[in-house]
Amino acid sequence: MSARKQFPLATTSYADQWQTWPDSGRHILAQLDDDTIVVYQAYREQIGHFAAEHGYFGGEFKYTRMSWIKPNFLWMMYRSDWGRSQEQEVVLAIRLRREFFDSLLQSAVYSSFGASRFQDINTWKDAVNNSSVRLQWDPDHLPTGGKCERRAVQLGLRGDALEAFSKREALEIIDVSEFVAEQRAHIDNWQAGTLQTPREHVYVPADSSIATHLGLDVSP
């Protein structure tokens, strides 16, 4: 029997990581290196398998709809119910250049006026209409689905941003569905240390204006 192919993402005990992350505030948790950052999506089989096989999104993928990316693995697990939600059975890890990811952050506009920094709703509406990236901060979640005080970010892409992300900027598209299925057995007992998740660190963009734009909680 041939050896199993090495898993392409660095993983570690979720319980160990959980103790090192901020308890509250707005933070981007992600797997990253000096040049790249990993984000997640989940699709039905026809779309997810096509993307993982071809290295871009095509086939039944619809470019007329907004597509959301999440750098936080546990937020993706909550959203897809660990790959069990209908039409979210294939979980993908997409490796992007940090430069491109930062450009998405810089151009992102809050998806609701109340969360934005705009002084009036018409100015916000104009910004929404002129941007191809939406921004939302949502509660982060424990493996079992419980909410955390910490906030996790997700970005909605359409138009030019979606074209670039889906056709040109994905350096690697990895089907992590098998890994997700394996780890589901450990989510109820995650504090024992057996649950493995991608290794993630707090990501702070090099450009401080992006952190300000996002409202990140950055230590002085």
C-alpha cells in the first residue's frame, strides 16, 4: 500500500492554539508565511472538485454571484457544519499572495451601514456600489459551534475582485474535505488536544492604514 500523500497545510492541536489567540476583539487568524496566506471556501462537489483539479474556478461556478472567503478555518467549519451542510461538502483551502489579500482588505466596504465608518448612508451606498469587496466581522466559533468573544473576518467578492481571485490569483487550491471529515470525530472532545486544525497566527497587514480601515485590534 502506498504511503498517504503529505497534507499540504501545517496543522497542530487546536487546544494548544486556542490558548495563544486573543480572547476578544477583531483579529484576522490565518495560516500564512512571508509571502502567502490561506483562505477557505466550501462548495458542492461539482464546483469544489473542478477547482481543486484545475487550479481555478470554472465549470458550474457562477461569476454573477458574490463569493465569500474566510481566512479563519474554524469560522469555515462553523459555516459549513464541518463539511456536512448541503452544497458545502467540499472544503477548499486557497493559497493567495499576501499582496493580493491586502489589496482586497484595502478596498473592502462594510456590508452594513451601521458597522461602517461612513458619516451618512448615501456615501456608504456609493462606496458599496463602487467596490467589488464586502467586509463582515462575525463572532468566531469554537469547534462545537459555540460563539467566542473574538471576531472573525470574511470578505465577499464580486466583479473584478472575484475574477482575479477565481482565475488568476489562486496559487494553490487544495481539497481539505478528507482532513475535515477525519477531525469531525474530535470536535466534542477538543479540549483533550486530539483535534488538529491548520496552524494559524494573528495576521496584521504591513500597511497600518489597512489595519485602521478594518478596525483591527492591534497591540501598540
